[in-house]
Amino acid sequence: MRILIIGIGDAFSRFHFGSSALIHAPAGYVLIDCPDPIHRALFASTSKAGWNIDAGRIDDIILTHLHGDHSNGIEMFGFFRRIGRLNGRIPTKPRLHVSRPVSQRLWQRLAPSMEAPMPFGSHGASTLEDYFDVRVLEPGRTTTIAGLDVDCRFTGHPVPTIGLLIHDAQTSFGWSADTPFERAHIDWLNQAGVFVHESNLGPSHTPIESLNQLPKSIRDKIRLIHLPDDFDPSQTDMRMLREGQVIAL
Ligand SMILES: [Zn+2]
């Protein structure tokens, strides 16, 4: 499994893309979260890493939650792929993996701009299923995505949010998603060999001071993301991620 970091920023970053990553999985590419501007963010990071992957080659997206800094790119990803199907350029419809509460609310968010009939001039409103094959992730049930086994766990963030544990045959990787500091969530993520954890101002995020209290054996596994622009790396001995960086497991 190889993980390319697409964005490391928080919701208000002036310098970074929103926190997100692209996994090179055994059976394709999996995007974790879809911030705006997704096409530019993918181009910037894949170019740095020499991957040259655009939205036309990513058939699986996992959305951890609906805050805009994690999900605003879904609209332009969806349009890109649907137009690609209509003109025969990209044959497949992408799968969108979300928790049940997100599956129930997502279209409310997207419909005002995406429900118009397509192609232009045709009749009948568009639906979410015209853009994405929506799959529900449930805690306690492992889902196979692009050849990876994916488990999820709800965090205590103010809107329904899932952290992820991702396994292939050899390795495992964790993704905290947005979360307040919660030791049970960290213990769950600690099943992985390496995990990405967010850090930002509480109470809906995890202050770096809380992560600094963890045992060294856990801190060594953590890679930091979702950081404020003024984050000072000297505050911690944990490693901060960079956009375009590849984690090879
Ligand atoms: Zn959030």
C-alpha cells in the first residue's frame, strides 16, 4: 500500500489544500476525502510524486464527513466523471463510500447544483446515483474497497465523522479523520502500523498538547495532518506530513 498525501491544511488554510490522501491500492486508487479545488490539489500532489493520476482514474472515494474542507470537491469530481461518461471518455461511475448519516444528507447538499437534467436540454432531474455508486460503511463491518479491507469508527466531531483502519495483505494504515482527542479512538487506530492523526484547536479537534502526552510507542506511529498554518513543528516530536509526500507501507 502506498499513500500519497494530497492536502495537510485545516478549513482556514491560506497555504495548503484540505486534508486528504490518495491510496494506491491493489485494485485501483482510493481517495480519502475530497476537498476543493480537488482537480488542482490532485494535480499538484501527484505531479510532485510522479504519479500523474487525475479524477478520471480514481474509482473509489471515502468521505469521512460533510464539512466543506473535506467534501466540497465532490461536486466537481462528480461533474467531471458524469460528463466523462456522457462523452464516452471515462466509462465507469465512481463509488462513493460514506457512513449512513452522510448517505442520508449528502444529496441535500449537492442537489441545488447537481439535480439539473444532463445532458443539457434533456428531461428528468438528475439524482445522486447518476453521479456516484453510493456504498455505506458501517462500524463493525469490514468493507473491501479496491482490494483493501476497510473498517470505520465514529469520532466525537460535531457532525457524523468516521475514522478509518485500512488493511492489505501485509500492512495496515489508520486515518483519524476530524476528531476531538479521544484515547479510545487512538487505541483503535493503534492497531495499524502507521496512522495519520489530525491536530488543531479543540474542542472539536485534537490539540497537539494532548497527543504529546501519548506514550512514545504510539507517537512514533503518528503522522500529523489538518494543522493550522501557524503550526510550529518544534512543539512535538511527531512527524508532520507534507503535500506530495508518499507513505510506503
Ligand atoms: Zn470537520
